Amino acid sequence: MTLQVIGLCRFSYPAIGGFQVEHETTDERIAYLYDDARLEERFRLFQAVALPSLRAQTDQNFDLIIVVGNQLPEKHRKRLEALVSDMPQVRIQAEPPRPQREVMKEILNAARRDFSQPCLQFRFDDDDAVAVDFVARLRKAAQDCAGLTKQHKSVAFDWNKGFIAEYGSKGVTATEVFRPFDVAALGMWVKGNCHLTIMNFAHNKINRFMPAVSFDEPRMFVRGHNASNDSRQKPVKTVPLKPLTYDQAEHFRKRFALDVDEIERVFGNNG
């Protein structure tokens, strides 16, 4: 039986908890998340950065659940549906505001086609890109570590090198980084009949709770830096970014399916 691979993406879902930016009420969080200017940026990132890297996966046998709030305005829901209409792997699931980990764990476990069988899981942020062979390498890592997975109920797989990038009408600026156990390019194997999910754990602490295999090659992710990053709403160390050279732009196109010309168009006046 082919190992099921399940990805989970939260698209401005107004969870209770799970944000570094705190709000007094759920209504305040919804107002923040559904602000038109913020959502416009998230849609452009999703369209030009996140989805191309998934469409280009060399292994197309994966499931992706996009979790949205059930209050997401209809015009935004229709826009999201249109963006993923050509991706049979994608299912959009609307949920009311609930505790972050509780609802995500339920969704992941419900997505398993055969709970008695093991599966692979990954988290996917709506402004990140993964390499076009991420799913394939995640599946191969689990196969290569069969001796390890036989002994444990869960095993983490991490690719720790990639890029941080910002996007705009003038293109892409980026720098290479070493980010072990970041959200992007982190996967988890779970044995059959086990209720653990990748959302049970803070991504940067997952190696405290299970064996973890970390790969330094190849470069596997591009983490987005933008105005509406939750993690950037509080003081953080700045990362110097430089415009991509021609060779780097070609690398981004081949490795992550990121087209600089398309990014400029989407973020430009006609985006």
C-alpha cells in the first residue's frame, strides 16, 4: 500500500490560540485576519509562491487540506476555490473558531484514509514554497528509515537549509539560511492506529518528543517574509536580503517553481 502523504495549510483561520499576535476577542482576531489589505497580500503570496511549488511536485500523490474560518467572506472563499480548482489534491475545509491544536489534530486524523496504516504529514504555510521534490524526498526518507519507523510511533524528517525571501512588484530578494525544524520542509511519519499528528508539537520542539532525521542537502524551502507574517508582528532579528542574480532566479524557478516575472506581475498593479 502506498504511504498516504497529508499536508495541512491554515489560510487565515481564526484559531483560538496558535498566534504570536494576541487579540482580546475572537472578533478582533477575525477583523485582523480578514482585513482586505492583509488578505490581498496573503492571496498574492498563495498564488505566486505557495501553490506553484505544490503544482510542480514530482510526486503528485499527496493530499492538502486548506483550513479556513467559516466566517471567511464569500468573495474570498470563491477566490480561494478558483486558485486551487486545478489541483485535485486540495480540499478546503471551513471551521468555526476553535483551539488551534485541537481542531488541526482532528482534521489530520480524519483525513487518514486507512487509520490502521501509517502516514506522512507536513505543515504548509500559505506564504512558503517547498522544493519540487519535497513530497518525493519525504516519502523516500520514510522508506530509507524503515528500521527506525518500525521501532517508534512517530519520526520527524527535516530539511534544514533553504532561503528566506520577500516578494514584490520589483521581484524577489532573498538570502540562504540554516533553519532546523522550521515549519517549511518538515515532515512526520506516524504509525498506524496512532492519534499523534504533526500539529501535536511546536515545530521547533518536535525533536524533543521523537527521533528526528535531519538532512543538510538539498535546499528544500523558501520561507516568506512579508508584512502580515504572524512571527514578524513582534520584534525579531532582521535578515538582510539581496535581489536575486540571474543564476539565483533560475535556481528558484527550477528548484521551487518560483517565476520572478510572474511574481512581479502578481504583485504589480495588475496583480
